[in-house]
Amino acid sequence: MPPGSVLARRLALFGALAAASACGKSPEARAREAATTLRSWEATVRLAEEERARGAVPTGFAGQVGRAAEQGRRKAEQQLRKAAPR
């Protein structure tokens, strides 16, 4: 299995699940999911950086993970703002 392929599959699966799970939920449930998403991205970036540091994944891949994480974080933060009581 090529380096990083497991992490890449996990990222793709995570994105698909996050998008599908947001439909039809209460604002509170969406806020909880957004908070979970933020924590998950933090863990993903940490894992990618650890794997890059030990040479298990290329630097470019770790950078891609970082960019994907930034996009995921922005979306999750938007969900949190939308779910906030007005």
C-alpha cells in the first residue's frame, strides 16, 4: 500500500460522512457534530505531521492534509455559527 493511502482514504470517507450527517439535524446536533469535526481535523493534522516526521508520508501529502483540514475547519466553524442561538 503506498504511503499515505490509508490516511487519504480516511480523509475522503470523513468528508463524505460529515457532509451526509449534517442533513435534517437540530441546531444543537449540528453544533455537536461541528465540534467533533474540529477535533477530528486537529487529530488528523497531528497524525499527518507525525507520519511526515518519521518519513511515512511525503511532505507534499502532509501539506495537502493541512490544506484540507483548513477547509474542513472553516466549514465546521460556519456550522457552529449557524447553530448558535440568536
